[in-house]
Amino acid sequence: MVSDLKVAVLGVGMMGSYHATTLSSLVRGATVTVVNDFSAERAAEVAAATGARVVDDPFAAIADPDVDAVVIATPGAAHEAQVLACLDRGIPVLCEKPLTTSIDTAYAVVKAEAALGRSLIQVGFMRRFDAEYAALRELIAKGGLGDPLLVHCTHRNPDVPPHFNSEMMIRDSVVHEVDVIRFLLDEEITSVQVTRGRPTPSAPEGVSDPMMVTFTTEGGRIATDEIFVRTGVAYEVRTEVVGSQGSAFIGLDQNMLVKSTDGRWGGSITPGFVERFGQAYVTELQRWVAAATEGTIDGPGAWDGYAAVAVCEAGVEAVLTGETVAVQMGPRP
Amino acid sequence: MVSDLKVAVLGVGMMGSYHATTLSSLVRGATVTVVNDFSAERAAEVAAATGARVVDDPFAAIADPDVDAVVIATPGAAHEAQVLACLDRGIPVLCEKPLTTSIDTAYAVVKAEAALGRSLIQVGFMRRFDAEYAALRELIAKGGLGDPLLVHCTHRNPDVPPHFNSEMMIRDSVVHEVDVIRFLLDEEITSVQVTRGRPTPSAPEGVSDPMMVTFTTEGGRIATDEIFVRTGVAYEVRTEVVGSQGSAFIGLDQNMLVKSTDGRWGGSITPGFVERFGQAYVTELQRWVAAATEGTIDGPGAWDGYAAVAVCEAGVEAVLTGETVAVQMGPRP
Amino acid sequence: MVSDLKVAVLGVGMMGSYHATTLSSLVRGATVTVVNDFSAERAAEVAAATGARVVDDPFAAIADPDVDAVVIATPGAAHEAQVLACLDRGIPVLCEKPLTTSIDTAYAVVKAEAALGRSLIQVGFMRRFDAEYAALRELIAKGGLGDPLLVHCTHRNPDVPPHFNSEMMIRDSVVHEVDVIRFLLDEEITSVQVTRGRPTPSAPEGVSDPMMVTFTTEGGRIATDEIFVRTGVAYEVRTEVVGSQGSAFIGLDQNMLVKSTDGRWGGSITPGFVERFGQAYVTELQRWVAAATEGTIDGPGAWDGYAAVAVCEAGVEAVLTGETVAVQMGPRP
Amino acid sequence: MVSDLKVAVLGVGMMGSYHATTLSSLVRGATVTVVNDFSAERAAEVAAATGARVVDDPFAAIADPDVDAVVIATPGAAHEAQVLACLDRGIPVLCEKPLTTSIDTAYAVVKAEAALGRSLIQVGFMRRFDAEYAALRELIAKGGLGDPLLVHCTHRNPDVPPHFNSEMMIRDSVVHEVDVIRFLLDEEITSVQVTRGRPTPSAPEGVSDPMMVTFTTEGGRIATDEIFVRTGVAYEVRTEVVGSQGSAFIGLDQNMLVKSTDGRWGGSITPGFVERFGQAYVTELQRWVAAATEGTIDGPGAWDGYAAVAVCEAGVEAVLTGETVAVQMGPRP
């Protein structure tokens, strides 16, 4: 068997510690060996929880012989140098957005990787791994909507901290839709226009929340994005793509809905038990493994198995006789 | 760090090989060390895919020193002896339904485990680990529907093999609803009545497909189950619970819908990014770990990071100026 | 032009006065000329509101020369004689359910009409005129679901008076589903079975609320009905029909949803403006006629027309120039 | 009783003949006495169908002593003079959009009516009479969404004639959203900006279909409108309003959906039978009146009433006995 990938996590604030925990509890094939943070206390805490070692200097962490790959979740300003150090060592890096904080430095990173001739840098646009976005992209790619002409995005947060201003709404929130639009349409964005709206009462002075953003693309397509980060409601992230032969909507809390040229709207019914309960099987096994490691169970037990047998016996008799059959069960030991 | 739980998988037909693969690719903390099947060829195949060793005799597999816990996915008739052997060795076992094939043997297993004084047997009713069923049970348990009075279940398969007769419809399909009803209501079923319906044209001679099953429980509650396994449509598994203060519906391909005493129907909006994209993060990391182990990436790359930076720069300028701003990007290296 | 049908309404309690008002305010081609009720006061009130004349004796009302047709909304016990009197005079009658209060008298009425050789009796099963039920029947009739095998009905009221007992739940509520099942399947019901459930806390002593009813039909089909009249929630009337080639669901507060053999669920998108806004046109005209009769309007006025012209002018200029165009409007006079 | 309003319909093309037919078959209290059209043949046809008289000159029609009110459905260029003629005679007029074809003439009409001191002109923005738009406006007006900040409109037609160009998309389609925005927000629109999109393959040369329109209002609110008139799908007219305390969506083919600050999405369950079946009662009575005028019925007959009685008798026995009860019915005469 292949031994685990040894991963260093740089920056273990909210996002980095979330990654470190996920890697060490739910992802197979990786071990978090090194964690680094400017807060020694926070690094120690995450190290303890994941069984990793703290390395105080991020570049030492990248260079550590016990590190095969790196997750970067440090503040954006630190990304450029850290990503370049990973390239220097020739090891894969998963870098949270933004790649760097300026166009010029981001382009320099792109060129450095290109010079190396290997793809080592992945950027943390996680929506591409969401089942609905993936299904929508596949639907478009296989021509299910004809020529995609419009992309409508909605990004609503229930609340954000007071310092989250109009510029951050673009850089931290709209940035996700920027990647979604590029991912879905497979072409570059060529222009941006923003309409500042009447601010919601809870917006700080001077912050335009909500705003409407209108993008155009190389192919002349239009994409719109409503960005509203203090709705007071919940987390609503939606995308509708309108094509020349139908439209599809994800994020309505109802799975993907498609409108097609036969004049119907709707979604797919789950085709089989794997699609319907595949995640339940993973969860069942993951929880059972954890319990079994402790010598016990975490789920339905022998009594539940017995009760099912007893009821099914009565059920089979009911099928055969057409009568109402009483279930016969012994006392619970 | 804790070392992996060493698991033997007995029976590697459809269900067992699915479990073996899931354990060795998506579940953290377990290693499939031993596989067993009456088909030596099939056992060898699954062993090769999971890095396990084949043990020809199931009881030898259970007794193997390299085994900490057992997954049983053999035919039902083999379950009793295999589960008891696990109890004898005092190791945890996850046994696919049915626990055993008769009321008496199932009760004997229950008593044997009770005599041991430890919970070692878990039964594979995986729906309890599905997010919708878990949410529904939680809603009921916290009183969100008042007193639960009715449970309506629907179990529809697109198709089944010709030998799947009315009795198997009870033992293999309705059995899931039997557990769901007990899980949701937290009480035992006391009677069963079955109405055989007009058979669908594709039903084999003598098979009553669909049927309606009506259960009553200790508390006088009613549960119904439509069982229809040759719908020609898709896999539809639904449950509606009707209580004295509202009702809730899962499996409508629209997430859980609740009707409440304020006269409204609807569902919850995903409250935050973890609930919305938590699974995407796991998938992103799992796929990145697999790619990074090969020294490459599997997701958005440096160019995508650069493009996002470039568009956001233009976006921020658009916010500040109110103008339509062209995105400036260099050529792709 | 044809002159109005002169209608007598017998019984002007809740249902009868509702019919009288509807006939005289929303239905074209009829005039309520006569009303009758055992309460002289109530009769006088409805007569005043509809411009009708009170006739104290129901048989005198039926015989009145100013009456071309009769609506019967009296208590059930009075129906037999009143319907027969209409047959005697040879005039059409719309009789609220029940036709009569016993099988024998109902059959006698059927035979009396058959002897007459004309269809004069219509029974007030109004669901047949609901767009969703009509669409569902049409879908079944044209084979859209293959062979219809199961009908699942749900009838939930938020509340009913305390005297509404289990028998009335059958006679006054389930009776609607009885007609729905016959209407949809176009065959007779041959057996009925009832399961009495755990009563909801608000049910009076001895009343089984909710209950599950299971019907079978001439063709061996199964129909089920959940009857629950004290849900505390709202008015929920649903029907799902499951056939050999798909299923359809109405009453989900989401228009008709169909599951089809292509593995999709969904509904029809409104095909055109008539289907979408046809009722709006009727309402617009009905309200405008009422206002115009008073010499005024009841809807968007000249200023709204002017504003639309002004905005569209700016819009056309915006299309042509690509610029943001300010709307120019004069002061409101 | 009040006698009918005598209405002249000017212009009986698609819209005018639709109004004439609706007025004379479904609206109570009006009689179409006069029709006028530049096509004598078409006028004669509609006159025959509605029992009206043809008057060749529109101004003679307006002046006709047998006319109390006027519906104008002539081409837009004719509206100004015809509306002013109605004002001169002091009679109510329902004028299809546009009120007139220029800002100046529209403003002149507004001032003429203001000088008269009476509201006589209604403009045919029929969406205000649609139940969903009315419910949305009411929700906003009573503060259900807090401060309404954004309005998103979508207007999609399956197809339009080839001559329907970008300018007509504004004047004939977007104009409806212009009124919807003003109706919902109760304030004026102050600017318009249009983004021309990549044209759908079926768009004629030079026609920008789809387009995105961005409006701002007096209160600084943003409204957007996607206008796409050759989708090949169906008629989709949607509006979402996003406020500081929730959002609401109509036109999703699922009735109005609201997202509220309790983190829930959903709709209202129909509260009672009047809301659920009110339209069915009107349809039942309207069809019965038409049939009864011919001396027959158009709906469930005596046999249906008898069958319901027979099944309910069996049902009541089933409640009392707990047994399956066979339904007893005589042969159909």
C-alpha cells in the first residue's frame, strides 16, 4: 500500500484549521505532519488535535523533509513567497484564494510554474467540487442548454464583520462567482461594471451593500452577480445559466432545476441507491470504524436487527393471508 | 497517532465489495486486511484492489490475528454463525440485513450479545446515517411536529430481477421502512396488514407489485408503505411524518420540507458555508491528496488564480469609479 | 342575446349563500331570482344582496314560474324530495353532496332520472373543476402514466367543530376523495377498509382523528386516503397517482409535479401569456367594469402609462448608446 | 338591479378580440355593444360572436349613445386621439399599453385628465391583477421584507416574430417590468442601462436577444431585468424582491416562495377551501349555467352521487367494525 502524503498546513486560522482537521479525520491517504502559524498558541492547538509537529517558520515548514505537499491558508500578502518556495522545492501546493494580492505578482507566479513545466499549484476554489456546480458544468459541456448565453449569480451572507467593506465584497465574495463564471463558461471575463444599491440599514456608513455586478466575457456573454452580505437570513449561493436551448438553476435548496425546450421544469430523480445513499454508507462506515476502534458500535444494534426480522415475518404472512398479522417479539434482554 | 482498524470483509459481492472499496478509499482510520468470499476469483479481485489478503474460510478470517473488526455481507443464511463467531472473539461486527433469517435465531443472537454485556453488533440500516433521515428524526425528537401520528413511506425501484417476488419485496425492501419507522417513532411495530394491488404489466406472473402495507405501533400510530419495485422510473425513497403540530417530508428531491402550524410549507436555507460546501471541501482535499501523491494537481490552477485576481482588480475599480472597466490580463504562458 | 338563466337557491347557509353570491357577482348568464331558507332572516339577507325574491316553501320555489334551474344547498335529509321535485318539473338541478342520505333513496333518484331519459341532476363535486385535478385526469386519460395502479389521497383540515366525529369524517370529507378516485380512475370502488389511528390531542373523546382509509377498485387498483381534520396547520388536499409509467402529484402547493420514465421530476412551464395571465385579464376586466359603472377606474392610471413611456424611451436610448440614460419626466399634475 | 355597462371595443385584433370575448362570456355586468376595427371583416366576426354592433369609425364608436365605456386595443399610434375623445365625452377608458407613443403626448394626456379632475383612464398593465404580483406587493407593503432593496425580473418568451427587434423588446416586453417595478416599489425609475448579450442563434441579424437591463430608482434601489424573447422553451415571467429582512420569489411555477430571517424558505399552505377551490366553484357554476340553459348538466351526475353514498356507507361500516367492507351498488340504469 501507498504510504500517506505528508502535508504541511501554513496558517491555521479558521480556514487552515478546518483544512487540517478535515485532512486528518475525513480524508484518506494524507497525514498532517507539520503546522505553522504566526500564533504559536494556535499552531500548538491544531498540532495537538491532528498529531502534527509545529514548525515556526513557514519556509522551514515548506523545506521540511517530512513534508510532501503544502496547504497555504495564511493571509493573502504571504501567498506569493510561500507559493514560490513550494515551486522551488517542486512540491504540490493547495493555496487558498487569492493566489497573490496583485495582478503582476499573480502573473509572475503563473510564469514561474509554466517555466517549471509542471502543474503544482492548485487554488482553493472549492465550489468546483460541489456536486451541483459540477452537474451544472457537465450539463453545459455536453450541450444540454445549447449555447450558454447568460449566467446569473447570487451571493448572500447572513452577516459579515463591520470591517467588510465594498472592496472586500469584491475580493472575498464576488471572487467566488468570478471563478464560477469562468468554470461554467470556460472562457475569460473581459469587463466588469458595478451598480451600487441603496444600502441595507445594517450596512456600515459608506458601504454599498447590496451591489449588482455585470460581467461580459470573451464570447460576448453576460454574467450578473448580486452581492449582498448582510441579509440577516442565511447563506444563499445560487447560479442560473440560461442557454439557447434551456436553462438550469442550482442553489435553490431544491437541487438542480432544469427548464428544457419541451416546456418542462424539474430535476432528476436519484437514479439508484448509490446516488441516494452513497454518502450515508460513507458516514455509516466512518462512524462504525471510529466506534469499533473503541470496541463498540455507533448505529442500529442487534435488537434493531431482531425487530426487523420479526416484523418482516409478520409482513410475509400478511402478504400470504391477506389478514392483519400481529408481530410476535420476545422481551428485550 | 492511533493505528488503523484492521477489517475483514466477508462476502464481496455487490454490497461487500462496495464496502471494501469505500473503507479503503474514502474512510479514514481503517485498513481492509482480509477479504473472504465463496468465489475465490472475486475475493482475489477485491483483495488486489484494496491491498488485502484473501482468507478462504470465513471463520478463519474472523479468527485472523490481523483482524480487529468484521463486515458481514454474505448471504443471509450465513449471518447467524458468523455473527456469533465475532461475539465469541469479542470483536465488533457490522452485519448487513437481515441479522439472521428467522425470528428465533435473531432472538438468540440478541440474547448472546446481552449475555456478553457489550454492544458489538451493528446492523447495516444505512438510512439512519442519511442527512435527511437524521434531520427528520431530530425534528421529531425535539417536538417540532408535536405528537407524531402518521408515517407515510414510499419505496420505488426502477427495476429488479425477475426472481424478486412479493415475499422478497417485504424482506429486502420493506425491511428498510420497518427500520425507518422504528427509528423515527422510537417504538415497536405491533401489526402488519398488506393490500395486494393490480400488478404493473412488467411484474412476473403471480407477483403483486405494487403493494400497500399498513403498520400499527405500540403507541397506536399508523405507518403506511407503498412498495413498488418495477416503476420504470428511478429510485424514489420518501417519508412523510404527520404530527399533531405539523408535518415533514423527505425524499422529494427537494430536501426536507416542513409544514408548520403557522400555515407555511418550506425548508431551511443552508445557514452557512460549512453546511453548504462542507462536502465540497472534503472532495477537494481528497482529490488533491490523490493528485499531489502523483506530484500534480486536480482542480483550478495558477492561471485560474491569476484570472480571479485580474477580474477582482477590475471589479474594485468599477466599484470606485462607477464605470465599466476592462479586465487586463497577460497572455497565457 | 340569450337572456339569463333564472336560478333558485334552496338553503342559503354557508355553502348556499356562497353559491348565490358567486352566481350574482362572478358568473355570467345567470340571475338568482329566488332564494329559500328555513331561516327567514337569512333568506332575506341573501335576497337583498343578490336582488332575488324570498320564497318560503322550497317546493314553491322549485315550482316558481320565475325559476329555470335550482341549486340545492339544504341539509342532506331534504335533498331527496327537492331533487325529485326538480325532476318532476323537468328542470336542471345542481345538488350539493350528499345526493341523498341513504343508498336506497340515492338509487331511487338515479332510476327516476333514468326513467325521464334526460340528465338533469348534477352533484356538487367541485374538485372536478379544479385545474390541477382536471390536468391530472387528462394526463391519466391520455396514457401519460401508463396503467394507473395506485391513488394516494391526503385530506387535512386545520380544524373542524367538536361535533365532527369519525362518521362525519367519512361522509363529509372522505366523500370528496371517493369522487376523486372514481373521477381519476373512471371505475367503481369495490371495498373499503379503515385503520383508526392514535388520536391527535385536540380530537374529542372517542373520535379517531386521523384515520387511514384503503380502497380497492373494480380493476384491482388500490387507493389510500389519509383523513386528518384537526391538524392545526392549514387546508391540505393532495393526490398522487402512481402508474406503470410514471407518477403525478397535485396539491403540493407547487402545481402538478410529474415523475416520468426518463428519470425526471418536474412540472410544466406555463406555455404562454394566456395560461399565465388569463385569470388576471378576467380580474382586470371584472374590476374595471365595476369601477367604470361608477364612472372611475380601479387599476393603473394615466400617470402609470406616462411613466412607462418615459422609461421605455430612456431604455431604447440605452440600447442604442450603451450608456446609462437618465429618465426624463415632468412633474405629476 | 343595475343594468349592464355598455362597452365599445376599438381594435379587435388578438388583444381586442380576447377582451371582447372575455367581457361577453366571463365578466358579469358588461355588454359589448359596439366593436370597431380597420378590418371590416374582423369587426363583423367579433360583433357576431359577442352580439355587438359594428361601428366603422372609432370616434363614432366612442360617441355612440349605446356606449358607456371604451376598451382601446388599436395600434399605439391611434391611442392618443382615441383616449382624448373618451376624456371629451367624460367616459371611462381601458387603454392597452402604450398609453401613447411619445413622452410628450403621454404627458399631454396626463394633464388633460388632471384638468378634468376625474380618473377616467386605466392602462392595461394586467399583471397588477395577477394573484402572485398582488401577494408580493402586499407582502412588501406590510413590511414583510423590510426595506426592499433589489428587484430582479426575468421575461422570457418561447418565440416572437422575426420583426421583433431590440427596440421592441424594450417597448413591448420590458415595459411590463417597468410597471411591475414601479408597482412593487411604489416609486419612480430614474435611470436605465442596457447590456447587449451574445445573441441566441435564432435571433435575426442585428437583434440583441437576450439583453440585461439595470434600472435605478428614486430611492437608490436597483432593479434588473433579463429580457430574452426567443428561448425556445416557454413563457417564463419571474420576479424576485430582496429586502433588508428577507426575499420573495414569484413565477417559479411553484407559487410565491419567501425566504425569511428565520432562515427558512417556502410558501403559504392554502388556508382554507375557499382559497383552494374558489376558482373551481366559479368554473363549476359557470359551466353548469351554460349547460342548464340548454336543459342539461356538465359535471358529475346522479350516478356519481349515488356511488359516493354507497361507498361512504361502506366506509362508515368499516370505521365501526374495523373490517374490510365490500361496497354494495345496484346496476347502472
